Amino acid sequence: MAQPSRYFVTGGAGFIGSNLVDRLLADGHDVTAYDNFSTGQRNFLKSALPQQRFQLIQGDLLDVPALTSAVAGHDVVFHLAANADVRFGADHPRRDLEQNTIATHNVLEAMRQTGVRQIAFSSTGSVYGEPDVFPTPENAPFPVQTSLYAASKLAGEALIEAYCAAFDMRGFIFRFVSILGERYSHGHVFDFLQQLSADPTRITVLGDGRQRKSYLYVQDCISAMLAALQRASGQVNILNLGAEEYCTVNDSLGWICRRLGVEPQVQYTGGVRGWIGDSPFIFLDTARIRSLQWRPSLTIEQAILKTVDYLRENQWLLGSRRGG
Amino acid sequence: MAQPSRYFVTGGAGFIGSNLVDRLLADGHDVTAYDNFSTGQRNFLKSALPQQRFQLIQGDLLDVPALTSAVAGHDVVFHLAANADVRFGADHPRRDLEQNTIATHNVLEAMRQTGVRQIAFSSTGSVYGEPDVFPTPENAPFPVQTSLYAASKLAGEALIEAYCAAFDMRGFIFRFVSILGERYSHGHVFDFLQQLSADPTRITVLGDGRQRKSYLYVQDCISAMLAALQRASGQVNILNLGAEEYCTVNDSLGWICRRLGVEPQVQYTGGVRGWIGDSPFIFLDTARIRSLQWRPSLTIEQAILKTVDYLRENQWLLGSRRGG
């Protein structure tokens, strides 16, 4: 199979999406970004926008006719658009259903109707709920969902698997740990920097700070997805993406404070979970993606420090968004 | 906990739903059936309708205001309404999304908004896809979905689990094998009888006839659900419901033909699957429901013969529906 060259990226103006757009363009591909700019940033596409091989379509995944005509003519869809607001699902349960589950259905239908046959999907390690096995492999015991976010992502995975079986499509489902790096604008590092830039003498940490989490640098995440598209041979390929290590929230806070040169008083909200549906321990088995000759280039500590440096150089982002 | 006594049954005019309504009324409970009569039969409610403790509401699960006001004031929701058209999912992919996934979301939202805290859900053994472990336990390895129907049911399971975690609800998720018995109007026995009543000399069997399947008698299914509601103690209780045996499609055909006194020529469509997404082997581990002091009263052969007898006495049903 010749390498496909026309990529369609939903959420193409987002954190991971815009980094992927830049990488695909650098590799010589044609790229269409589809984004409704609910959280995407036009600023993230400033190097992509002038390029001939790039097209930006402002559109919503719930607008089926617009989506269908936009998808036509591509070889591969990277479906990265999502409500990534993991912590606040219980405040607006319909948002996860619409933005994650129904949107994924719409993407698949648009592909089926226009004959686009390959989809890559950003799922989450949260679909394992609170697993008993660490590191957690892709074929861990059938999990019980603990958050609306993960439930809506699992529904997206299931839809992709069923479409592949029914309509002879190929699917790549990536279960991410939390991703860090340039254009990161959401999550605990963001939240910590936002708090410390408002008041460097104190910080509130959700939970007890001992939650164990794994992280991955965005450029490593993108390399892993592209390695899978090139080398995984199944009709449905499910792959954990993460580092071969984990850290505690307190480790991360320590690295961040040292980088910033601050020593805040830390107040913990208490409990082993930061919020309802927060998993106290996330550590994925990445043997499957490693078997495709992929390795991360940064450690978790390096990825966190790179993210801190990026956010310090891009203060506008800290001001623009609620942490999450 | 006193036993709840106000039950709300979605799909209450359907095959399993109407049998459940009759059982709950016989046990002295108040019952509301909610059904849009897309496949439900008013005829199935003829013993329920005159009873004071029974209320029928004709309504659709996609009609959120109607659903919400109907759900209010109940103790337990049995959410049985679904598109059960397992074989034809690829012909109308949005139907499974709407009737199974979005409808389940709407039921949960209606419950949350009106303070109803217990939900029992009819899921399917098909969520195990094509498992490697037989009999298949509830914590089998994380499956890959092979049909739009099962994908939409898995999404329903995930939503229920997430709602239980987020909103302190209790959930009972039942993964059914195929259910047989009185008011059965859908599936291979129905299809065989429909064919043989049109022409008793020949029959077409989907696949190679060697598919191994498990079945359960509807009254045993209902007893199992009620046993779980009384005795299972978890916040989320996931339970396989099935017989401790399986048979082949050819076994079933043989029993049916002997009962009817016919010897048709059998033509097989071929292949190990009857249709895309058909699982060649379904056999669930039922140790969990058995640990709650439940046992089926009929063997698979007895359940099939009872179904044949029922359909022969209710020819109107054979004429009314496409087999599936």
C-alpha cells in the first residue's frame, strides 16, 4: 500500500491536532483541519495556514452535511476533536454524549458515505476505569466505567470497531495517557501554573497529591500514531500510548516549583481522587506500540518541564482558559 | 432496604417487557409501562391493562420532556426498550445510536432530574464480540466490538456505570443470551417457523448451521433479574444471564422440525457467521447470577419447544413481523 497522503484532522486547531497538522505538512502530505474553534486556537495554525497543502474548514461535527462534504476525498481521518473536559462531565452530561459519542458516529457515517476507509481515534487510558492490573494492557479485564468522559470515549471506540467490521474500514484506536508539550492548554500543569502565576506563595492540589499518573510528550504521541498507521497490520488496531514510567502529582508539583523557583504552601483537597471519576493510578502497558519500533524521546520530567517553559513563553494561553 | 414497589418499564409492551410487567403486577407492585409501539404489541398487555396498579404511557424515549415527567415518582427503572434488530444494523446505522445509546442517555438524565436512583438494563452477550474464553465471564478480556448493535449496547452499559459513579445511582446490567418463550417475536426460531409455515418442504439457514448459541427462557430471565435486584449488593452489578449449556443452530432446527412433524430440505447460506457481526459461539459464564440463588427452570431444548408451541398458537405474530 502506498502511503496515503490526504489527511483530514478533526480538532485540527487544538493542542494535539495542530501539532499533528504541522508534522503531516512537514512530511509532505495534504492536510485538511476541521475545527469548530470551541477550544481550538487559530494561533496554533499560524505556520500551517500559509501553506498550499493546507486547508482549514471551520465546521462542527454535529453539522452532518458540512462534515460529509468536507471529509470527501481524503485517505485517512484523524478524529481528535472531543470534549476533553474530563473533570466537569457531571456538570453537563449531554456534552460528552454529543461531542464525543454522536460526533464520532457522524465522522464514521461521513466516511462511509464518501468512501474514506481509515480512521485514527484519540481515546483515553481512562476507559480502563480503576484497573487491577499495572501496567494495564489493551486486553485488561472488561472494565467498569467511572466517568462520563471515559464512557463517551469507550462508546466512540465501540462504534469504530463495529464500523470496521460492517463496512470494511480500518481503525486505529489510541488510548492516551495525559499528553503534554507545546500548545498544551488543559490539565494539571496548566492548572498549577495558572494558580502560581496568580499567587506564587500558595497552591491548592486536588486529592492527596499521591495520585500516580503517566504522561507523554505530544511529539512522541504523534510519532507513535504515525508509526502505528505505517506498521500496524490489523483491521482494528488498539494501542496504548504512554511512557514506561509514572510519577505522582506531588513529584510533578516539585519539578514545576523548582523550575519556577517558587516554594508555595500546598493545600490538599483530600481523598485519593482529585474529582469524581479521577483514577488514582494510571500506568499503561505500552509493549504493543513499542513492538512497532517506537520509543518516547522525553521522560515525564522532561515533558513536564518543557510544558512549563512553553506556558511561561505563552502567557496568553494561561489567561485564556480555565484549567482542567 | 424495603423492597421498592413502583416500577417503570421501558419497552413495556415488548416481548420481555410485557412478561416482566405481568410478573411485577402478580407480585403486587405498581407498574408503569412506557412504549412507543414501534415493535411493542398492545395485545401483550391485555391482562395488565385492566389492573389498577398498572399504567400504560405511549411515548418515545427520544421525547425528553415526556419521558422525564413519566419517570418521576418511580423507585426502579427497567430499561428494556431497544432496537433489537441485531442483524440489520449495517442497513441503518443511526437507529442503534438513537434507539439504544441516546435513548439510554435520556433515561438516565430523566432519572437524575427526578431523583430515581435504580436502573436495570438489558444488555447483551454480544458485547463480548468474538471472545477467546468459554464460558465467557463478565470480566473477560476487554473485547473488540463486531456489530453496531453490540456497540450501542456497550455504550449504554458505559453510560449507566458512569452515571452510577457520578450521581450515586445503582445499576444492574444484564448481559443476555437470546431469550425465548411466550411473546417471542424475533430471532431464529421465529424465522424458521415463518419459513416452514410458508413452505414446510424447504428452509434456508444462515451460515453453516454449526454456530453454537445459548438461549434462556423468558420467565427464567425475569426471575434472574429480580433475584439480582433483591440480592446483588454492588453499586454497579454486571451479570451474565444464560443457560449453563449451548446448542448448535442445527440442533435447534432438528428439535423444531420434530415438533412440527416436517422434514424440510435444508439450504445453508454458508460461512461460520449468519451475518456480519454474528458471533459463531456464544456461551456465557453464569456463575455470578447462580451465586445469587438463581437457576433456570427450562433447558434450551424445552425453551425452544415452548416457543414453537407458543408461535403455533399465535399465528398472528408470525404474519405480523419480519423475522430477524
